[in-house]
Amino acid sequence: MEFNRWFIIGAILILMVFESAAAGRVIFDFHLNTDLHNESTHHRLCKDLGYDGLAILSAPEAYAYALKITNHSRKVYGSGAYIGAHYRPEAGIVLWDDDTVPRSDTPFYSSPAPTDPNTPCSLLDIYNKIWMSSGVNPKLGLCGNHKIQITESIGVILPGELQASSKAVLSVSQASRHLQCVLRCSMILECRAAQFNSDLLTCTVIGEYTPPAGSSFPVSNQIFTYVRVTF
Ligand SMILES: *[C@@H]1O[C@H](CO)[C@@H](O)[C@H](O)[C@H]1NC(C)=O
Ligand SMILES: *[C@@H]1O[C@H](CO)[C@@H](O)[C@H](O)[C@H]1NC(C)=O
């Protein structure tokens, strides 16, 4: 009975996510420039259109949305789209243009992203990966507003405890309802899962974790785990 209840709650939440997608509620404000230009020209065009700059894909949901709205053009033109991550010589790493550090699972060709001064620009390529580029060649460009707070995420709710051979606990806090815990995860870029304990009324936000080999997912009445989509 208990299991059924959690299952139904999970199903409702997933439905909510699908419904908001179907209703066209966009949580990221992106715009694709379909004329081919170099990176600096795209950056200027984005500014001229009123965007903060090139799109930042720091969250897996932003990346999924960017893939969706650029897919057709990237395939038809056989061209990547410039996005807002740059090699910063002063920091010695690639950062998103709002100064956030890319998550370790961000789909660059290597992790961390290559730090070559000759390839300071980034583009979402035709293989759905992020390629560091000189920025000189004419490509598509994806504009975006940077200051959008993420309050929604995509994932599934499973009744039971996350099995992991290692995991990074980002925070443990009080929560009265499981949805509060899901929301907390959505707002933290590094969150990959969140666990709600209905006995202790705690929400544990989890970052990087390693699932054990041949993992099972033991069902529990007290604990449910929100597993967020990853990159
Ligand atoms: C991406 O675009 C190509 C070419 O238009 C199309 O064949 C393919 O189905 C699209 N893929 C997705 C996931 O939309
Ligand atoms: C980008 O293109 C513009 C317009 O064609 C040109 O003036 C500019 O020098 C180019 N910049 C780079 C870095 O290639």
C-alpha cells in the first residue's frame, strides 16, 4: 500500500514535468541565431537582441533544452552552435560566462575541459557534445539570458535509498515534504539526487556518486530518492 502511494506520487510528479513541457513553459530563455557567424559576431548579435550573451548550459536541464531547440539546425547545417563557456587564462580553466565552474559530467570531450589558449570558445557540436574551438569559423549561435533561477528540474522519484559505493553529501536539512526536497535539488547545480526521509523529515542533497556494480534499489517506506537527469 505504502509503496503504491509513493509510486503514485512519483507518477504525478513526472506527469507535472511532462505537462509543463507540453504547456510550453520554458525555464530557460534561449534563442538560436541560424545565420552562420564567428563567435564574437554571435556574441554581439545576442547582445543586440537583448540577451545577456551566449547561452549557458551549466544545468543538465539547460543542456537538454538546448539540444532540443538546436537539433534541427545543427543537423541541417552540419554545424555546431556557439555557447557561453570560455577558457579563462587568469583562472586556468574553462568557466561558464556567469563564472560558474562546469559540473564534472558536462559533456566536454574531456573532463575538465581542454585549456588551450588557441581554443577559448565553446560550441555545442553536431554530436551533441561541447567542443572547444578557436571561435573563428562561421557557426550557429545560441543566445541566452543568464540570470534565470532554476526552480524546476527533471528526474524520477523512486521509493528507496540511493545505493552508491561513494557519494558526496552536499547538504542535510529539515524538510516537511518530499517536494520541498525535490525543489532544493533543482536549485543546486551540483545536485544529482536528493533523498527525503519521512521519519526524520530530512532532505539530503547528493552531488557526485558512484553506483555500485549490479546495483539494486531496495524499496523503503520512509525514504524516497529523487534522481535528477544528468548530462
Ligand atoms: C534532429 O534533427 C534531425 C534532422 O532534422 C532529425 O532527423 C532527428 O529526428 C532529430 N532528433 C531529435 C531527437 O529531435
Ligand atoms: C568575426 O567576424 C567579423 C565580421 O566578419 C570580423 O570583423 C571579425 O574580425 C571576426 N573576428 C574573429 C575573431 O574572427
